[in-house]
Amino acid sequence: MQTLRVENLSKTYGEKTLFADIEFMINENDRIGLIGTNGSGKTSLLNVLTGLDAADNGEIIKPNQYRISYLKQIPELDPAATIMNAVFEGSAPIFQTIHEYEQALTLYGQNPENAKYQQRYVTAENKMNQEDAWSAESDVKTILTQLHIRDLNQKIDSLSGGQKKRVGLAQVLIQAPDLLVLDEPTNHLDFDSIKWLEKYLAGYKGALLVVTHDRYFLDQVATRIIELSFGKIYTYQGNYQAFVSQKADRVEQEISAEHKQQQLYKKELAWMRTGAKARTTKQQARINKFNDLKKNLNKLQVDDDIDISLGQQRLGKKVLEIKEGTLDIADHHILKNFSMLVQAHDRIGITGVNGAGKSSLLNVLAGELPLDKGNVVIGDTVKLAYYRQQTEDIPEDERMISYLNKIGQNVVDKNGQRISTTQLLEQFLFPRSMHGVLIRKLSGGEKRRLYLLKLLMSQPNVLLLDEPTNDLDIGTLTVLEDYLDNFAGTVITVSHDRYFLDKVADKLLIFSGNSHIDRYAGVFTDYLKENEAHNKQSQKTVKKNKVRAKNEEKEVQSKKKTKLTYAEKIEFGKIEDEIDQLEKEKASFQKQLTQVDGADYEKLAELQQNIDVEDKKIEEKMKRWEYLSQYNQ
């Protein structure tokens, strides 16, 4: 069994201990979700496990041939490479096998009489067979297609951040390592791509370690949860729902044990104050126990809830309205005669395929993107805050508290009480020791949390949220969901996170592309179920109609057909020669395929497409020959 074992692993960042003397094991076929608050050290742990960073001390024990593939939050890809080349530039053995075969083929083709090159080619071909590397290219194409990447000749530097993430995901999936490490793999994925990924990982033969905020994804994929909290590791059996229950039990038990320790301390303190002296061995042992008890008292650390209790301005009935809006961006049709009325207290979720214009709609509502035609009306009482996918430029060398003090020294909570910047930072899980920290020292998730706090400090009554679940930890998302549930204003959010949408939206706009937008009243999970049921029924109907038509055609032919017509006799006389000619054309393409430079993916793809076309023609001709031969008398 392929096993990775972590023993006494520790890592610090500056003065902060991320994890200390942690131990755990990853067995073959494990499905592990790694959970922790932003800044707790999840990404640092992944970097250590995958060899990108070194631990301060401890060991990672694994077999010599143990392979790990790592999808980082921001994949590192060659900007000048095409998508296909970028995928095959990974360091996995299968890629090396393919490159070696291409080189051996080139040398052998140039010098077929050279015994050394001939042997190298035979060895490379055998290795291709052993590793089943022939199907790698078609597997990559299948994966990219499922992730909605179709133009494989696009250069990496022309892709969006979301498209690059999907190319990186394809690269690590095709490598099929012993341990697949994925950091936020569902970011930028459509819900159908997420569903495909869940099924793909369910059949994956190696072990999986995943960091994600997508709670439905964790429920479907994970069978074990590892929590990184205050430098310690806690392990829970089961998926995310099981983790929530088991963690609550653990925290309750630890709080109860801490309370008992405090009660015991009070009792022992009273005994010490009586003037007890170590006259006997028993008394000295009791004094030693008291000192140990005192040393370890009040060391329990549990995650606090983020208390977002900020006030907001009154919102009138008139909020936002789009009247007969039309919008095109480059060659993409985003909106066409689109009308939308947003009222006070509305909870609108926007989802759908990537690139269809969901963020553009938010930009229109925020007054930052003009319509080509139509009008946008914004109510007089609207005070809008826009949480974007990309955090605004934050002065990296500024301290957290100084950054927020520019917004205001204090704000008012929902009860009318003044809250200082220091109090707000503490409510957002930034302890006082961090308030003077330079922003550049924060993790990506901590910067996002700080950005969210800055927006809410403006006390808006309309919130536009663009993919708010990206880079926020599950704890923060849970409290944000509770805040939005009690928020008296209007919320419009773009998201692919099914769990989050279910919590915060009861009206949906589903973008399908080319300005097609469906509207749905209800929660997102219900929409998905109804849509899936509709698609299944449609597929059944199409299949039944095809079968019925085929049967009817056979029935008509069996009743009427007895012999070939004159034209069919002529066709039958030529068809065998036509099949022979097609076979020759196919053989010609196959010969060219062996002579092409293995790195020329475009030419290889063109030749393979030609071979596929010839195969289809031959198959059709053979079916026709079989049919005609029945009546050739």
C-alpha cells in the first residue's frame, strides 16, 4: 500500500506558528478535505507536503517512487505555450515518456538504418505501451472539454484567470499521481464542471487531499476531514456534515474539561493558601500537580464566531432597475432587451456558464459599465457596496489598522452603538497582536476578509457580491451567510457555490451565453434537480423517437424490398472498389502520422482527424454494402 506519513512537522511564518509537531497519515485511496480558517497555514502545509517549501522540523516519509501532483490556487503555466503544450509540460513520468518517444521517433525516422536509434525507438514504444501513454492526448482533450476549454491552440497569456485554473486542473488530473493535491479546485468552475469533477474524483485510483470552501463538494468527495486549528491537527471521519457534528462535540468536551480544570484549580489554590508545606512526599506531589495545573490552565483555544453587527442606512422601495437593456462586449452578446426590477430586501443569485456576462451585469448595476441601449435607474436612497472578484489594490506596506482608519475611526452597529476600528478587527478574527501587521504579511484569504470588512464599514444598504466564496474560509462564509440572512437591505450575488446560493438567494438568473438568461423563483438546488430531470426526460424522448423511426424504416423496407433497383445494382458493383480506395487513403494518413514531429500537436491533430473521417466513411460504406448484399440476386 502506498502511504505518506507526516511526523512531528512544524512550520512558522515570522513570529506566527502555523503548525507544531503535527502528525497524520495519507493512505492509498484516501479522500481527505483539509479545513482551517484563513491564515491558519493550509497552503503552507500543502507547500511543505509537495516539496515547494521546507518545514522547520519533522519528517515526511513516503516510498521512493511516490508521486505527488499539486494544483495551486494560481497555476504556474508558460504564458507563451498553447493550452495543449502547457498541459504536457508537467513533470509527470507519462509526459517524459511521451517526449522520449517523440525524440526517438524523430531520430529513427531520419536514420532508419542506425541500430542505436532503432533500439531506442523500440524501447520508447514499449514504454508507451506499458504506461498506456497513447491515450494521453485524447484523455486531455476529454478533460479540457468537460472543463469548457475547447480551443487547444490558444496561448496561455490570452486566457482569463479562471481558464488558466482549468488548464492547470487538466494538467494534474492527467498525471494520475499517487497523491493528488488540489487547492480550491472549484474556483471558476461552472456547476456542471463541478459535478463532472466530483464524478471523476470518485473513480480516481490514488489518494486525494483537497482544500476547498465548497461544502457540497466536500460532502460528495471527502471521506475524512483534517482540521488545522491553532497549530494543531484534528481528524474527523466522514464528510463535511459529519465534521460539523463531530467538531461541535469535540469543542463542547474540551470546554467542559477546561471548566473542570478551573474548578480543580480553585480547590487546590485554596489548599495552597492554607499554608501547606512539603513535609511529606504526598504533600510535595500535590504541590507539583498544582504547579502543573496552573501552568496549563486557560490554554484552550477555539474558533470565535465573526460578529458582523454593523448598522446600515434606510433603503426606500425604489432600488435598481434595468429597462430594455442591450449590451455587447467584443463579439459576445451579454444582454438583449433585458429588463430587471430590483426591490428592497430582494435576494438575487446570478449563476451560469463562465464568460456569459454575469460580472458584466454587476458592473452595469454598479454604474461602471454603460449599456449599448436601454437605461439603468438607481434609487435615491441606495448606498451600494461592490465586493469584486479581484480585491482592490491595497497598500501592501500599510498597517491593517491604518488602512481601515481611512474609512472611519469608528462606525455604528445595528443597535446604534459606536464600534472602534480595533473592535471591528477583533470581531473579524484579527487579534490585537495583528492590528499593526503590514498588509503584505497577510494570507490571501485574510486580505479578502479585510477587504470585506472595509466595504461593510461603509454601512451599505445594497450589496453586490461577485464570487464572494472564493478565498474565504468556511467559517467566514458561514457567518457571512448569517449576516446576509439578517441584512435589511438588498443582496445580489454572482456565485457557482451551490451551498452559498442556497443560503442567500431565493431568486435566480441563470446565464447560458449569447444573451440567454433564464429566471427561476426558488433555491438553486431545486433548480438543478428540475433541470436535470427535464434533461433526462428530453434525452429519453429523443432516444425513443430514434428507435421508433428506425423500427418503422426497417418494417417498411422488409415489406416492400425484394431485390435491388437498377441504380442500386450499379452502386453495389462499385462499392467494394470504393472501400478499397478509402482504406488506401486511411493508410496514407497513418503513414504521415508516423513521420510528423511529435511536438507538432496541430499537425498530429489534423492527421488524426483525417483518419477519423476515413474510418467513418469506411464504416458507412460497409453498412451500405451489408444492406445491398441482402437483395443482390
